[in-house]
Amino acid sequence: MTLIMLGGAVMGLGLLLGIRLLDRSAPDGAVGLMQLDADRRRFRQEVSLTADRRHQAESLRARRLGGNLRRLLDARGFQLPPAIRADLGVTGRSLEAHLASSLMSGVAGFFVPILVLAPVGVVTGGIPVVVPVWLALVGVAIGLVLPTAQLRTVAADRRRDFRHVVSAFLDLVAMNLAGGRGVPEALSSASGISDGWAFVRIRDTLETARLQGITPWAALGELGEELSIDELRDLSAALALVAEDGAKVRESLTARAVSMRRRELADTEGRAQARSQSMLMAQMLLCVGFLLFLIYPAVARVMGL
């Protein structure tokens, strides 16, 4: 009877959630304007003008489900933290796909403990109802958090690659400035040197700035805010000084590129040392296990086991 009541409660909760997701009642005026502004900003960030094929590998059904969740959260005034939005921007994933994957992972985390404990309950003759309920709740929590944890790991790697590209981009911009080109021409020429995803993002940003009539350094600053990359924000401020005050920035860009490469080298050495320490701990554990394997027969004979 308890399992039947629990199943009915889960089905009722699912039906209520489905009805709330499918509710397409017209929002109020202020809420509607906020949603329109948010959609416009999101479209401007996600639009691709050249070879950057973001969001094309995502499922259309997942994006629809995530879109319903996003509208539901926006209507309730709930916003994801800026760090998650920055991670989504640098990984090229949409907010809708992330919300859909989090929901599906949470649902899977709810049903996996129940499906695993069901055969155990049949064999052992019964399990207290509290155990699968608590395990299901823990599975929901883990399922909801797991996509975000994976997103942060992937975003950290891609952000590290983007910083490496920015250091090369600074060198290219400085070389073009030394050749007598202006700042916009130097930025455009430097961004067209490669078809890597980071250079494509920079090139798309500069092309979008040209079409929208804003300065390229301001567009690079917005990209740095979107991706949470300080180097792009610093580059935007330095180029703004060139345009406004006529500052000599070529040497500064070269020095920034050198300092970024030194920082990347130090970070790489630190990660290599950390991995060496982890390998050393694994080797020591193997040695301890081997010694226990050798000592156990003698200890068992002495103790009469």
C-alpha cells in the first residue's frame, strides 16, 4: 500500500509539472518585456555568422523542453548564476539544453535506486520503504548537480585553451599594428589567421560588432564578460585607450602576451606536478597492497586463522 501511494504521488507530481510546463498563458506587461529583452540578448549571443556551428548538435526536443523550463523559471523570477551562464557560453551549449539535461538526469537519479533495489527486495523478502525513498531523493540531488559539475570541468579546459589563443592573438595584433594598420584592421586580420573555435568566436564577435555599428574593442569586452575571461576585458580596455587617447599599445600587447604564456607555463607545470603526486600515491597504495598480500599467509598461520 505504501509503494502504491508513493507511485501515485510521483505520478501526480509529474502531471502537475507537465501542466505547469505546458501552461502558455500570456505574461504581464513588465514580465513580457523582460522576457523579450532576455530572448534578444540570448539570440545576439548565440547567433553565428561564419563557421561556428554551435547548438546544431543539440536535440530539438531537448531544446523545446529546456525552453519551457526556462520560460517557467523566468516567469518565477529565478535566474541561473552568472558563472553557469559563462560556462555555457564558453562551451557553446545553450541554456535550454542544459536545463533539459539537468531535468532528465534528476528523473533518472530518482528511478535508478528504485529499479536497483526492487530485485533486492524481492530476493530478501522486503526492504523498508524509507530506504528507497531516501536513496531516490539523494539520486535526484546528484542527478541535478551532475550536469553542472561536468559543465564546469569542460568549461575550465576550454577557457584554458581560449587563454592560450588570446596570447597568440595579442602577438598577431601587435605585429599588424607594427605594420602600420589601424586597430580595426589589425583585429580583423589577426582573427582570420585560423579556423579554430576560439578564433572563430573572436571573428564572429568582430563581424557582429561591424554589422551592429559598435566598436570592436567594446565587442571584445562583452565577449570577455560573457565567457568570464579577464584577458579579453584587459585587451578591450587597452584598445579603448588607443582609440581615445592615442596610447602606444603595441609594446603593451607584446608584454601581455609574454606574461600570459609564462602564466600558462607555470600552470602547466603545477598541474603536471599534481598529477605526478597522484601517480606516486597510487604506486604507494599498490606497494602496500602487495606487501599485505605477502604478509597475510604468515600472519594467518601465527594467529591460527
